[in-house]
Amino acid sequence: MNEPSPQLKALLDKALGPYPEARQFIQCFSALGHCVDDLVDRDRKDITDWRLFTVDTFALAMDVYSSPFYLKNASWLYPVCSHLHRLWVDSVVWEKSDDPWKRDYADKIRCCGNEIICAVLQHVGHLPYPQIREISLLMREDAYRRDQQEEKKA
């Protein structure tokens, strides 16, 4: 996976600097999302034993959803995580559709997991809306750039 743009990385480092538990949760949540995506796509050649990768992904999920940060903030994190899961599953269902608009829509909502960062920045970092909006737009642009780079590699 490519690194985020320097501008985005600097903004996130500054915003999350005072909240190491939040940063760790976001990193683990992101890693979990990528692992689940890998399980669905099964397109990684470096994974030699998918059974072990599956149980390791389950273990990571247990760690994410039992982390002190998640447990302390579950009242507002659970609905966000549940919503993101539902959106991502919709993208999985439609990504192979015969209808071009469904494939296009699936491609658009695939990066919905970034919303967890905005939610954490809003609830924990108490960032003002214009700053969250700036980060949100940079994350979407960054996700698009990374996705295009990954497609070129494939």
C-alpha cells in the first residue's frame, strides 16, 4: 500500500498527535479493512495459506473491537463501524454487477472506510467542520490516487 500524500499525512499527524489511542485504533481498523478486502478478493500472491490469514484476520477483529479506545467510545463508534461495514458489503455485491452504474457506484463507495477517521477527528479531536471537510477531501483524493496506482500494478 502506498503512503498517504505528505499534505494529508501532516494534517493527520497534527490532528491525531495528542490522541495516540485514537491513532492506533484508526491504524488497526484500516488494517482490518484491508485484510477483510484481501479475504474477499483473494488476489494477494504473497499469502500462501489463506486459512491462517483468515484466522489471523479474525484475531485482528477481536483486537480492534475490544481495544480500550473502541470500548470507551463504543456508543458512537459502533453505529459508524456498522454503517461503514454495510456500505463496503454493498460495494462487494455490486462490484461484479452486469449493470455499469452499479459497478461505478461500488467503485465510488469502496473508500467509505475513511469516514472512521473523520468521525474520530470530530468526536475525539473536536476539529472544526471546515478542517474535517479539508481532510475528508484530501482522503478521497488520496484514496483515488492509491486505487489508480494499485490498478496499474495489477
